[in-house]
Amino acid sequence: MAKTEVILTHNIVGLGGESDQVRVAAGYARNYLLPQGLAIPVTQANKRQLESLKQRRAEREAHEFNAMTELSKSVSKLICVIKVKTGDDGKLFGAVTNGMIADELKHQFDIALDKKKIHLESAIRSLGEFEIALHLHHEVKGTLKLRVESTTPIIAPTDAAAEERPRTEKRGKRTEADVVEAKPKAEKKAKA
């Protein structure tokens, strides 16, 4: 497989940033990188452009660092609330994932954050409050407070016992007062 050297003009995830000189497959360079304007061939004239590319890269990285630092400060003050479906006992159907958190940040606070920057040790499978780690930039870390709430009301055990009593009376089960009233009627029928 033939390799060719190119100078990247844009940041390409997994390959490099502006001004990086990389070796790639000849077909990848010829069919994708060069026609899209993402890279230029390595020549003496193009090597002279490296300084302007390095300067543009430094400006972009400084801008990203500043933006992510500001985002980290603002997100640490927020509490993101996610409402999920649960069973009667409060168990979640499914789990809260980093994609759901990213969607809720966009919906609630209009913060567009890539789900890959939200780091969960494991998917959240219970109700409550959580501290979520954010890896916004290779030098900037942050935290987000997350509250997972149920969309269905959770019935406490004391409430369930109180609700059971009226149901049994409606079904025709006899209470103690009903039994006392019924005895005199039965005695009258027996005497007749």
C-alpha cells in the first residue's frame, strides 16, 4: 500500500491538527483529503505555509481552551433534571446515559455539548442526585450536578395501606359494623 505525505490544513480527529505533516494512504489523500481542502501535498512552497497554519492552530486551540473554561464554570453552577419512567417501586425502565444528559443540556439550558465529553463510570440506573464528570478539553475538566426524577409518582408503603382499606369495602367485604347489624336480622328470621 502506497503512502504519501501531506500537510493538514484543518483539524482532523484521529489524524492530526493544522500544520501536522502526516503519512496517509495515497488513495485517502488523493480521493478525500486533497479534494476537500483538508490537506495539501508536501512541497517546498507548501512548507513555507506551515508558519501561518501553526499560527491558526494556536489561535484555534487558545479559543477552544477559553471557551471550555467558561463552559466549565457555568455548567458547575447548573442542576440538570432528567425525568424518567419508573415502576411503582421507583426502579428505572432502562438507564440514564451520556447521550440523554447531552440532550437535556441542550433542551434545558441551550448548551450544545458532545456526549463523548460526558464521562459516566456506568449508566445511571436509580433515582437521586449525581455528580457527573465532564472532560471538556484535554486541560479542562468540570462537573455537572444531575438530578434523576420519576415521571410517575412513587407510592409510599403507608399510602398504599391507606388506599387498600377503601378498596376492600367497595368490593363487598364486610366490616365489623356490618356483621353486628346483620346478627339481629338473622335472629328475627329464625324466630318467625
